[in-house]
Amino acid sequence: MTNDAIHKRLLDSLNTAVCLLDNNQQVRYLNIAAEHLLDISSQKAHGLSLKELFINPDGDLLEIEGALSDRGNFTKRDAKLTLLNGKGLTVDYSVNILGEGTEDQLLLEFRSLEHSHRINREESITAAHATTRELVRGLAHEIKNPLGGIRGAAQLLAEELANPELLDYTNIVIEEADRLRNLVDRLVGLRSIPDLKPTNIHEVLERVHSLVEAEFSDNPTKLVRDYDPSIPDLPADPEQLIQAALNIVRNAVQALSNFENVKSKKEIVLQTRIIRNATLDGKFHRLAAVIKFFDNGPGIPKDIQHSLFFPMVSRRANGTGLGLSIAHDIVTRHNGQIECNSVEGETTFSMLLPIK
């Protein structure tokens, strides 16, 4: 293996995004982390200037040009950059001068703060969710004990009643006790450990697609697939993943059904992609799958976005607020992460799952 190949392999193994510019500030190389951060391949970026990578980077360009002319390295914290596709980045970046004289090159290192912010946010949500789940389970136990007594008393009473017409009342007590018990069981959530086996994520999504189309056959909402067929099998419990994805898509369909201000057709997109160098559940993974669910509905109210994955939090008057809580529990049990970004007209749920 040549020295150049070894150096490239070392750079591609870094979590830090590295960009090499020549003395004309044109891209000569991006490592894999930079390709992912900037949403562009090294081959496509080759020869582009910073103005062709970012929207309005003038202030940063002046500082970088100053570094080149003054031959001074520097670091900028909490910089706000915008890619040509409109995606915003919050990064720390460093500029280092390489070479001498007219052959100077610039080495830019980008460290995404979005990544660390997301990890901190997910850890906070997971910890709060675990605490809430334990409280709910304790409460559920206290509720189920008297429910069993009420149901048993109603059954004994039904056996003693001489008038058959009165059985309707005892049946109502029994049925309502059963309904409350089922609701409490749903509040408690899944107890079973996922049965992990090699799973094709697209087979999971195709199953969800079929179920939703059958359940909402008279609904005008269109389901669009945008799959990356190169994603390998990942270790998962397919039945549990189907449940998690189905809960998210059902919520989206119901939200769109009550939304009349969509300028375009009501649409939900099921998208799969591979991401590299992901930290999930506190562990680093070279490869992970991200499953995104986009809808162009009303968005989620800001006052519930921070508690969206907690039990009993719902934006619908008749909603139980359990679907997203169960989805979060399932993804967490798969050592993954689930997150949501929402504004009016665009809501995105993302499930990130380790491939290995």
C-alpha cells in the first residue's frame, strides 16, 4: 500500500470532517466525514470554491483569506454555515496552513455541533423517558390490582342475579374493566427483549406501506418510497420495527387528514439512507441506517415537541399519546435513536439504527 493510500485511509477513518484547499481556495480533497457533513462527494466537490459549497460565506471567506495571507492558523467557534441545498450547519472549524510560499494549502477541520447537540438531547430524552416509564409502571400496578377485584366482583354478582336483563349492567362493568386493563398494559409498553436477527429494513417498510394502504384505503394521502437498495441487513426484531414505523406513519396520515392548507398533494415519504460514523445509545458505529418519515402536514405544536415521546402526550383530542412512546421504546431497545424536527408544512421523524 502506498503512502498516499495509507494517508487517505487514515483521514477517512476520522470522525472530524477534513477539507483540503489549494492556494486558490479550491477543494482538492474531502474525507468521508466531510462528504457526509457537506452532502457532497469528494469527486464532485473537487475544484469548487467555498462560495460554491456554501451560501453567503463572505465573512468566513475573509477570515480564511486572512489566514492565508498572514500565514496564521485560527479556530472559529459556533459558526453558522448554510449549504447550497439550504441545510444549515452549526460547526466549530479550524484553519491550518500547509506548505510554503506560493504552494500554500489550507486544511479545514469541521466539527459539527449538531451531532453533539443531538446526542445530548437524545440522552436527556432517553433518561427522562426511562424515569417516566418506571413511574407509569408503578402506577399501572396500583391500578390493575383494584381493576381485577372490580371485574371479579362483577362476575360473582352476575352469577347471583335472577333477572337476566340486569346482566347487561354487569357486562358493562366487566367490559370497561377489561378496556382499562388493556389501556394500562399499553401504557406500560413492551416488556419483551427484541429478537434480533438479520432484517431487511425495506421489507419492514413495505409491510408498513401495505398495512397503511389497507387501513386508510379511502384516504387521499400518497405514500412515496425513496429507498437506498445498498443498505445491508441490520440486526433487528422485524415485528417490533413494523410496530414502531406503523405508529409514526399512522400519526402522519391522521394529521394530514385534518389539514386543509396543504398547497400540494398530501404526501408521506418513506426514505432510507446509510450514514457513517454515528454515535447511537452512547456507542460509536461505523455504519448506521437512517429511516426517515416526511409529511407535509400541519406540523407539531412547539409546546409538546420537547415531550413528544412521553406517554399520554398527543396533539389529537381523541389520541391516546402512546404510539410515539412505544416507537421510542422499540428503537431504544434496538440501541438506536429516534428524533423529530417539525415546522408547519414539514415534519420529519428519523429512526437511526446500527447496521453492525
